[in-house]
Amino acid sequence: MDAEKHPDEAVVLDDDHVGVLSRIILDHAPAGLTVAERNLAEEIDQVVTPPRPVLFPNLV
């Protein structure tokens, strides 16, 4: 799904085993992406601290 074209239908997956970089690679992988490159993204995700949610008290 293209979230830019359908922002009201966007779905956010909260899979603990899939990191942000891996999600980007899965969604926007260029042609010819190797298995090694995909594995590298997964390895980076394992050592990177997950992003914390940002709270906006004015919007609650």
C-alpha cells in the first residue's frame, strides 16, 4: 500500500523482530538487492536501539 496516496489506510506493524531498517529495505528494496545486503540490514537492526515513541502533550 502507498501510505502517501492513502494516508487514512496506512497500517503500522509492530513486530519486535523486524527493525526499522529492515522495514525500509523490505518496502523500498532496489532491484538487484543481494541476500547479504538484506542480512546486513537485519544485523544492524539487532544492535540499534529501537525508536521511542514521541509524546505530544498538547495533542492528547
